[in-house]
Amino acid sequence: MQDILNILSYVFLVSGTFFVVVGAIGTVRFPDFWARLHAASVTESGGVILILAGLCLQAGWTLVTVKLIIIGLFLFITGPTSTHAIANAALVSGLRPDTIVKNPTSDKVN
Amino acid sequence: MRAITYTVLLAALWLLWSGIYKPLLVSFGAGSVLLVLLITHRMNRVDGDRLDISLNPIRFIGYFLWLLKEIAVSNMNVTRVILAGTMPIKQNLFRIPHTQKSDLGQVIFANSITLTPGTVTVETEENEFLVHALSYSEDDLHSLADMDRRVSATEMKSNL
């Protein structure tokens, strides 16, 4: 049982690390601010959830797990809120995506 | 009644946070709970602003599990875009109407949009959100409308 939990937790940790690295690669590769925002959110959601889940399995039924879950819940609320704040600040200061699909709804924006 | 709920909640949180139950530390904990109660009591006199959580807990847990699945799927999609040689980006800003009655419901919907990689809520307005998508397709409108329905379903109707 312990072995299975250990293997599962390593799978979570390694795949979580994978998403963190992918987010970093995306942040470098993507062309403009708006696209980079999405790359960062891969690190923020997938990476964070998987790494916290892996750490929870390592900790077992202890207070550490409770704290990890609470950290996860905090990040679930604060992460998107700060992303929204950054995106909104960019919009208000007049930054628009480099390439934008033209359609009836996007025309209303500009 | 509210004060009792507060005390139990704060004490439970302190006990979960601490993990060391020596008499001295527990008395510090009791002291800090009392201090927080005192401060919140004073704050309440200054502004009576409070948040009513009108969510159906069982429905919300169901929604949360569904959201985790959505996050997994859209993570894979964005990962594919990042690692693809050509980076098929098709950015778009578009508006999505929201149907939640409470502020909390709208916050949950807006944050859910941002939590799923590939879409970010940029601006919130009276009846709609301005959303930015990384690789836009017509399907985004449908899946976001579906998410909107699911968030609205977690709201409790009786309180509104």
C-alpha cells in the first residue's frame, strides 16, 4: 500500500514539475503579453494542483496535509484574482493582443 | 450566535495550524482567538459589510470536481500549443454573458474562467464578462456558456 502511494505521489510530483517547466517555456516562447498570461496559468493551475497532491500523498493523514489543502484553496482564489488584476490593468492601459481574430463581438471591444 | 460560530471556527483553525498542544501555546491560541473576536466586533461597528454564502454545498463540490477535470483538459490543450513547433495561437477578446444572481456566484464564474488555462477574464461588467482566449474557436462560447449554467446551478435559489 505504502509503495503504491509512493509511486502515485512521484507520478503527481513529476507531472506537476512537467507543467511548471512547460509554463516557463511558454512564457519565453509566446509572442506577446496576452499569450504569456496563458502560459503562466499552466504553471499556476496544473503545476500547483499536481505538486500539492503529490506532497499530500507523501505527508499522509497528518496536519501537514490539512495545511497543504488549505494552501491549495488559497491559491485557487488568489491565483485567478491576481491574473485578472494584471490582465485588467493591461486592458485599461490600452494594450491589445498583436493578432486578434476579427468577429462581431471583438469589434465591439475596440 | 454569530460570535459562537466565529469562536469555534477560529479555535478549530488555530488547532489545525499549530499542531503543538502544550499548555502555554494553547493559552496563546486562546488569547489570539479572543483578540480576533474583539477586533472583528469593533470592525462590525465601523462597517456592517458581510458576505452571505448562498451556495448549495453538495452542488458546489460537484462543480469543483467538474472544474478540476476542465482544468486538466485545458492544461493539456495549452501544453500542446506551447510545445508545438508552429505555436497555433489564435487570440481573441470576446464577451460572455453571465446569469449568476449573487456577487459570489459571479466571482466563482470569473475565477473559474481564469483558472482554466487558455481563457482569462479581463473585465467584468453588469451582464457580461470580457474574456481573452489563447486559441479561440466557436466551441469556447459553448463550453463557457455550459460553465455559466453549472455555476448558476450551485447558487441557492431560496435566499435570492
